[in-house]
Amino acid sequence: MDISIYQASIPSLCLMLRNLSQILHKAATFAEKERMSPESLLERRLAPDMFPLSRQVEIIVSGARGCAARLAGRIDPNDESPEFAVFNRGAEQSFGERLTSFAALQTLIQEALGYLETLSREEIDDAPERPVSVAKPGEVRVFDNPRSFVLQCVLPNLYFHVTVVYALLRSAGVALGKQDFEGAPAYQVMNRRSQ
């Protein structure tokens, strides 16, 4: 059975954005309950040389939008727009002002979901098979085809950055579990009968 580029990308992007939204909702509730400054959670980092939580969310959102736009052929291959950057920013100066509220991050996520919902399966799956380029100042990353772009770049980076957000919040005491990361299960639980 073959899986289409649309099936391999858009449903996973949407699922992880929705799960991220729920994770951030739990974090905002936690901050309020614990009388913590939301900024103290949004500024958390795993290591000094890593981006803080708020930037991780921005990277996830722009990566999802940029992936979808490139797969659908809606963006020029040399476009360096930050809102369509695909997991390759690498420097603080490539961002605008830091978002300092959960509400602002939620708006960013909802806008990205709205954008992804404008894409049809046909728009992506009927796009010509071509290399996918991701430009940033000073370099262009070229993937041989959409499949390698999605499977070897987009999905690993998506899961990495969502995991970082999850780990930052979990280590701060937010009551998160694996189900928050995975979202609604894609399976049914069947009881096994004794033979």
C-alpha cells in the first residue's frame, strides 16, 4: 500500500498543532493555578544554546505552514519569509519580537491550522514531482522530492520541537502525559478473550 504525500504530511501536521494547542492550554492553566508568571514557562530552555519554549512553538508553526506551502507549490522556492521557514531558522535575529503570552501562541497555532485547512488533498498529491527547496539567508536546502522532504526533514523536526515543548513543560511540573503528546488514539482497544 502506498501512502500519498498529503496523507504523510497534512494530517500529522494538523494533529501535532492541535495537540500542541492542548499542551499549551494545560500550561496556561497550570501557571494560573500555581500563580506563576506565564513568561517564566515561555522562557524555559533545555540548554542555554537552545531556543526558549515560545520560539519552539514559532518554529513548529512556521515549519508546518512552510511545509504545506511548498508541497502545494504555493510559495516561491527562494522565499525566505519567516512565517514559512521550515525548521531552519538557526539564529535569534531571524525572529521578530518574542511572543510572551499563551494567548499569542494559541493565535499563531490557530492561524496555521486555518491555513492548512485551505489545502486540498488534490492540490498536494497532484502537484508535479519536483525537488523541494527551502531557502534561508546564505543557503538553500534542496530535497530530491517531496517524499524525502516530508519523511526525512519535516516529520522528524516537527516531532523534535513538539517534544522539546512537552519536556520543558513537564519538567516545570505541568501535568502532562504521553496522551497529551499523541492526542486521540488512532486505534481501538479490543478485549482479548481467554482461549
